[in-house]
Amino acid sequence: MDHILVTDDEAALRKTLSSVLEDEGYRVSVAGSRGEARAILDSDPPDLVLLDVWLGEEDGITFLGEILKEADPPAVVVMSGHGTIETAVRALKSGAFDYIEKPFSLDRVLTVAGNALRQRALERENRDLRERITVQSELVGQSPAMERLRELIARVAPTEGWVLVSGENGTGKELVARAIHRASPRAKGPFVDINCAAIPETLIESELFGHERGAFTGALSLRKGKFEQASGGTLFLDEVGDMALGTQAKLLRVLQERAVVRVGGSHSIPLDVRVVSASNRNLSEMIAARLFREDLYYRLNVVQVPVPPLRDHREDIPGLVEHFVRLLSRDSGHRPKEFSPGALSRLGAHSWPGNVRELKNLVERLLILVPGPVVEEEDLRGMLPGSLPDLAPEALPQPELPLREARDRFERSYVMEVLARCGGNIARASARLGVDRTSLHRKIRMWEGGEKEDGKD
């Protein structure tokens, strides 16, 4: 329920507005002075303030500026019985959503209040979305390797130079590309990405360059390609090393001419795009094997930004774990957990062939499958690729446990191992276990919540 604070030194007006707004379903507080309003703002922050331009001898516009300095300020609508154009302009320039001149119709108040609350809700949603995107795109780590990476990004980003981001799978090459875009003069423009390895060769030209209606079977309408969509911003060509030689030649022509012709078209369209590409493959070796064009390589590789593998900055693992726990708890609804020093030490000893992506997937599995609030070193048994489940007698549940509890513990350990070997893929794990996906999901939810299965004590 939206909360509205009516601040006016006229008691009759406060009562009238309060009654009308409450009838419309709003929760209403009233204040007859700046001091009363300040107390409510501090103790029960409103979503909207209806503020009189004069509060006795006090200036409401000055108070407006104070309100808008709050960490999460409410929307403010200024009211005045001595309205002038100058007062209205001053209020709006000071940040008020709108200005209402007394005497006013109650319908006008309700309309303005509704509009102000909707606008504030949209602004908060946009802010939350930007914060979420920023957190998801954050380069985490304070190691020397990560500091060098940030320094290189800071030098490269403000330029218009094209960038080749290199690194193993899972190191965060797309995060680096987005960081370059955010710190560039093109930050207000679009960031458009395309995974060159994920699109069939027959379709990638249409994806990159667009097509005209009727250019091929199924082309029922004109479609802009990724180059046009990225106009004024950044185009990220991910896994560019997996592009076929024929497509490489066409891409090179577009990059040289800085213009694109849609598939089936004849008109040349100028481009205003910065190209950032990435590959996990050794492009120099591919050039020697005649699998990648040397001229395209030098066109893309104006500046190379290498991303270090996780094994080269293991000291960042505790910070990454904390980051992923916070991210997954917020976005996926998992219950947050702490990692014991032993568990973090075990993670630091792993070779991490899948790099940061492997670590994130492992953290999510642990949030799902570990029943308690703390992840211990023993919870990692069988969870890291390359490790085998320890089924020696001393590793089995203690003999003094009731059979049902021992069976449940073994079942959870066994499912965790299968799920780990299936890369966290529920569908593949359920097939290997011989259970349906719904049952496996139910078991995981039960273990995460510490609940017991139906019919069990």
C-alpha cells in the first residue's frame, strides 16, 4: 500500500485530503509543520509527499530540497494558495514532480498523486535493474592479476580502438567486454552481443548483417542485423574464432568499409560501431593452420586484453564465493550460506579448469544441496570434477545412526555426486538416476529447506 504524507499548515485541508486519499486505498500521514514532517520522514518514509509551499513562516521549497536529498527520496508534489508562475517554475526546477495551485479539485489531486507514484515506481524499478546488471557484470577480485586487468581496461576503454579479449572458457570475457563498453564514450549507446559459435553458418550472415524481406525462404520481413542494432554503441563478437572462413571474409569487408549491405539488399548502410571480439582459442595457431584469416585478426586485434584463468588468482576465490552467494540468493531465491575456512581452503587447492563459471556453478549446487547454514569441507566431497566419491567404510554414515537417517544421508551424497558429474544439469542427472525431473526437484528443495519427505519422521 502506497504511503502519502500530507504536509500543510491548514488543519481542515489536511483532514479533507487525508479522508479522500484513504478512501482511494492509500495509507496517509499528516503533518502541520516542517518538524512534524521531518519526524515522519525519518520514522516511516512515505512514497509521496504533498507539500505546501508555505508551512507557517517556513519555506516549503527549501524543505523540498532537503527531502530530495534522502537516500531513497519520495516523489513530491508542491501545493500553493498563492501560486505564481515563478513559484511553479521554482518548485519544478527544485525537483518537484508537479505543482498544484489552490483551490484545487480533488480529482486533480488524485490524478497527480497517482501519476507521481507510478513515476516513482518506474524510477525505482529502473534503478534496481541497473544495480542488478552492475552487480552481475562486476569484475570481482583484488589480486594483482585482477588489478592489472582493471588498469588495462581503464586505458583501453576511453579510446575508439577495437579490442580482442582473449582467455580460457569461463574466465569472464563478456564481463570484460561490458566493462570496456561502460567506461567508454559509447556507454549510453547499446551493447549488442552475438555468440559466433552458437549460430549455424547458414544463419550467421543474416544475424550479423540483417536481411531484406524475401531474401531467402522464411524472410517474411526486413530485419536489422547486429551491426545496425549496435549503432552508436558496441558490438561484441564472442567466440569469433569459431566463425567459418567464408563468413570471416564477409566480416572483414564490412569492417574495412565500415558499412553493411543486408542479405538480399543492394543499399550500403554506414556503420558507427566499436567492435570488441573474444576467443578462447589460440588465433595465431589457427592462422598458421589456415583456419583463421590473418588480415581479419589484425583488423580485430588493435589492442589485446588477456583475461587471467582462475588458477592464476586463487586469492580471489573467497571474494568470488561471497559475491556468488549474494547474487544467487537474491536472483534465484537460494538460502544464503557461509563457507567454512576448510571449505575455502579446499576450493583454493582446486585447479579450476572451468574457471570462474565452474566456481559459480559449484556455489549454486552447494546452496541447493547442503542442508545446513554452513558449507564445510566434507560437503565438497565428490562435488569437484575429477574427484571420486569416497565410499570407504569410514566415509559412510556412522553405524549408530538410525537406518532411515543413514539412508537419507547416503542418498543426498550420491545425488550430489551425480549432479556434479552432470554439470548441474537437472534433466541429465534425473535421467542418469532413473527418476523423473519433478521428483529430483522436490528432493533438492527438501534438502535446501531442511524439510522431511512426506511420511517420514
